Amino acid sequence: MKLYYHETDGGAKYLMDTFLSWEHNGKKGKEGTITDKTKYVIRIDGNIREDAEMDIRENLCPSCGFNLLGLTKKELKREEETAKRIVAGEIED
């Protein structure tokens, strides 16, 4: 399995098994993102060898109002919109 890196505006770092492709200023790559197909999310908090936590999507309560990252749905939507704007070249990463 390949994992893709994502860092939130607040500095939280994650590895995910789903991604979006981007291209900006002659560079291109893939960035981890949450989709309906995301199964694994690893939060890196400090030392990756000691402080990483992994969530598996099917183990989470679907009615609790929180997603894999522990963000509210509104916060997740903001992160998704930021990723789309980076891909569109509207803002720099």
C-alpha cells in the first residue's frame, strides 16, 4: 500500500491511502486527501516512530459527527476546499 502526505493549515501531519493529483508552476505531485474511498489515515504527531496513530475508517462510528481526522464536517470541508484551490493554482502550498 502506498500512503500520501497531507499537512493541514494548522500544521497537523497525516499519511492517507487516497490522494488528489496537482500541478502548479511547472511542478506536479500527489497529496493525501479524504474521500469516500479512504480507508487508512495515519496522524503523525511528533516522533513518527513513537507518536503516530492510525485510524481505519470502518472502525469509526458513522453517526458521531466527527470524521477520521477528528475534525468537524465544517473543518474537513475547509481543508478540502484549500486542497482544491492549491490544485487550481489559486494559492501556493
